[in-house]
Amino acid sequence: MKVRRCIALFAFALLRPHPATAHSGDIPLRTYLSMTDVAWISASPDGSRIAYTSEETGSWQIWVANADGSHRRQLTEERDGVDFATWVPRDAHTILFSKSTGNSGVDQFYYLRDDRPGSVPLFPNETTVAHRFGAFSVDGAKLAFSSNLRKENAFDVYVLDRRTNETHRIYTVDNGNASATSWSADDTQLLVRQAITPYDDNLYAVDLRRTAARLMTPHSGQATFQSAQFTPDGRSILCVTDLNQEFHTIQRISTLTLAIRPVFALAHDVDEVLLSPDGQRMAYIVNDDGFGNVVVADEDGRTIGKPVMPPYIAENLLFMKGGGILTYAASGPTFPKVIWSYDLQSHQTVQILKPNFHGIRPETLVQPTIVRVRSFDGTLVPAWYFRPKAHRGPLTTLLDIHGGPEEQDRAWFYPAAQYLASRGYALLDPNIRGSTGYGRMYLHAADARKREDAVKDVKALRDWLVTSGDARANGVFIDGASYGGYVVLSSLYNYPRAFAGGIDIYGVADWIDFLEKTAPARRAYREGVYGSLDADREFLASISPINHAEQFERPVLIIAGANDKVVPLEQSERIARSLQSRGIPVELHVFGNEGHGIQHLENLIAVYKWMAIFLDRYGPH
């Protein structure tokens, strides 16, 4: 799906400049937001062109360019934007993409050509069925994907034969999600990943000649197996896993014996790995304190080279020209995500697409610092800290909580955080316990009945901001989306006078109702993180903000989407009514054409206005 940074980062569109730095307030937010990212990079079969998605027109659309970045042109103008896109192998002009109506998450597949206008739906009779891309066969003749066609709460794996237009279900789940990840070189086997919880899954090799699935990852305890792919000779599966490890490492699984061994070990997570077409080289991304550094190695893991770049985070690895060129998307705190390439022979790093700063001088952008704040039990909580380059005295500060909980705020480019700093405001972007990127122990430190320990982290962060002298005691706001929205609400009732106000964006207010009414395919998956209704009902009720409305004292702004299938709209409506009945200032805004995320530019502009008014009304003056 497409990812948009938590809206709260963009909240200050209409805020007046902080008096200490009013001189830098001449550049409007719209200019900052014009510095947009790219995503979903793929190459034409001959490597002469690149397809990608970009937000530069206000929503995610498909663009193509020559491999050197020249002759860019926009291919789509979809009202609801594009969620995914990839070039079809061995087809010079066809691109597969997906989109959903009203940001509902019920994605449909379409074919699009780069040499003529228009798009064609793949499954026009399945408009109420959600489709998720898996992988194309090596020859491009078959498409593996997941859908809930058979059962609403089960995503099975299907294979579409593009030559006959016949579709066959090749892997069936009772409940939950399965996804295709990779084809064997001879297109006779398909790797399928079946999720159990966000922390545990399995890989199966499906023999398509017999439609027989073989478990490749028998294990005890919890482990995930990501970035899984067959080696060209079919003797091994390369993947990123935390099996028997503190961090996610690159490991090989023997397809004969199922023996698994690390290629090497690092004291950091590996985000993803990709084998070159001949299997003699690999590229991988190391998550080093939120940065994402690219490394190119031989098949045994010995380093061949590393791109030389400013501090950055890379994504979407892609080998081109037979494996001689590595292409990827990368951004940093001071530059937007664009396409880069690394030549494995010359070791040269080149920007394929140049970021457009729209007249903003790059040297004026803030490089955030990484701070570590000691929490109630001595745990160090890392955070990205955006502060104005020149400021005097304490600042009004926004404490921004990511979702997940198993997500991580990283070295991405946050245009509105830069705007915020230019106007004299500060942003603290923490990775509270339960975040990925810091090892297995930290990831599980807020599981189930330890959930509110993460809320205690938030209080420690707020107190650090105030005691350090950087923030006003009455000038710290908290915001978050989804799980982050729950943390906002929980912080407001657990520490009713610590924050000036809270901004809850489609957050969970009632855990029992959430687990009972969330999308059926997600319930068992999420119970593995938050606790189960059968075993933990009393505890889940005890930490549900809806049951603590009488403890709230500060104002709350709530934003939600009517089409949200993850955290149903009713959650936001109920907490709003409950707070209003107790005299708490609360505002609820619902978008009829949004789901679990705000994707439409005009809606975002409305959100900026509401949030700006909220912060201006309740912040210190």
C-alpha cells in the first residue's frame, strides 16, 4: 500500500511563526510539501526505462523516464491515486498497477501501457474483493497474487496465467494472510509466506506441477522470514530472518535438508536483500539507528562496495543491466526520496532523478539529531529531534508517535518537519518500546500486558523535553495515527495534565471492539501483538481509553476516515461522544472518501487547517 507520513507532521500549515525565528517564515508549507517522494521502482525488460510512482501532482501516480532520468512523463491521473506499480517482465510496454476506491484498501489490478492511454482491469467482476501483488514468473507469463475472493478473512494465493486468462488457487489458508514472494528460476515452484502474527510467519515452497506445499521453515518460538527468494540453482532460499537471533540477518535455507545458516551476523537489522540475476552477488540494506545503508556483496557475503552518499535510508533494491547496476530509492532528513544507481564496476553513485527543492536552499534544512532518553525503568528510548537552527528559550513542541506498533521512524525526508523548524517549532519523533530496528528484546518490550510501558516512555520523553529547557511545560502536544492514536489517548488519560492537547488520527479507543470489528483477516494476526479476547479481555478493557474518559482533562482533535477497515470509524465517534459528554473540548472530523490513511491532497489541506487552529488555540501565547 502507499505510505504517507503521519498527518500530524503537516499540521502547522497556518501557524504563525514563533517570535524567536519569524525571519524564516516566508516560505509557505505548500512549497515544502512540493518536495515529494518516489516509490515502487521497476525497469522495462530491456532496462532502457524506469517506471515509478510519485506524489508530485498531489497524489500517487505512475511516471516513466529513461534509465538515466531523462524524458520523464506522467502516465496516470487516477482520482484515488495508485497504491502499487511494476513493469511486467518481458513485456516492453505493459505495467501492472493497483488502486482502491475511496482509500478503502480493496485494491483492484489494472494493466497500463506506456505507449497508449487508458487502463484495463484484470478482474472486473471482483470489485468487492481485495487483491495484493505477489510476484511475476521469470518469463512474465504468470502472475502470483493474494486475494480474499474465497473468504473475507482469508487471503489465499492465486496464479493467473496471462496467456489463457485462467486463475487457479494454489495455496489456501484457514484465516489470515498468505503472500507469494518469489518464483524458482524454472517457474515450477513458488515461495509463499504465511503470516501468523507480525512477529511470526512461515515459508512454504509450492510445487505448481502438483499444487503441493512444503513447509521450509519449521521452528519453535517466534521468527519472521522476509525478502525470501530462490537462488538461481534452486538449492537454497535466501531470506532475512531473526530466527534464533536478536537482529534480522541474511540466512540461507537448504531446499534439500531445510538446514538454515547465517550468511553473516550484524548487530543491526537487515531491511531487505536481493540476489543478482546470476546469483553471484547480493545487495542488502542495513538498518543502522534508523539510517538504511546499501551494501553490495558476493554470494558468500563478502563486501564488494558501498554507495557514497549523504546520510540516507534506501529502499526498493533493483538490479539492472544483468546485475552490473544497482538501482534504488533513497532519501535523507535533508533531501526527498529519488532514484539513485550504483555501478558495481566503477563504484560510482549517481542520482538518476534529482530532487526539486522548489527554491528552498538545501543548507537551510535541519538535520535532526538522534537523542536517547532514559525511561522509567532505565531503558533508553531513541528519538529524532528536529529543532530550529537558531532559537532562544523553550519551544512549543510536538511529540509524534508512529503506528504499528512494530514500525520505526527513520531517516526519511519529512518536509513539514522542516517547515515546522523554519517557523520556530520543534518536533520529537521517538521510537518507543515495541518499535523495530533495535533488536528482538526492544521489539517485544511492550507486548500484550506490557502495553502501557510504551505510554510510560512517552511521559519520560515529555518530561525530558521540559527539564532540558527545550520545551514549555504547557507547550508539549502529542499526536499519532492508528496505534499511535491509541498512545495519544492513553497518554492523555494516564497523564491528564502533562500535555497541552492531543491529536488522535484514526486511533484505537476500545481494544475489545477493535479486535471484534477490525477486518476479519487481521484479528488473529493482531491478537498475537495486543493480546487475545479469550485470554486477555479484562486487561484489554482496562487499557482501553474509552473506559477512562473521566480522566481526560486536555482538549482532543480527532480525525478519521469513513472507509477505514482497520480501525472502524465507530472507534473515533464513540470516544468523541464520551469526551464531549464530560465537557472535554473535542473536535471530530470524518472524511467520506478516506480509509486508514489520508491520501487526498484537498483533505490534507483541510486537516492542516483544523490542526493549526487547534494548536494555536490551546498552545502557549
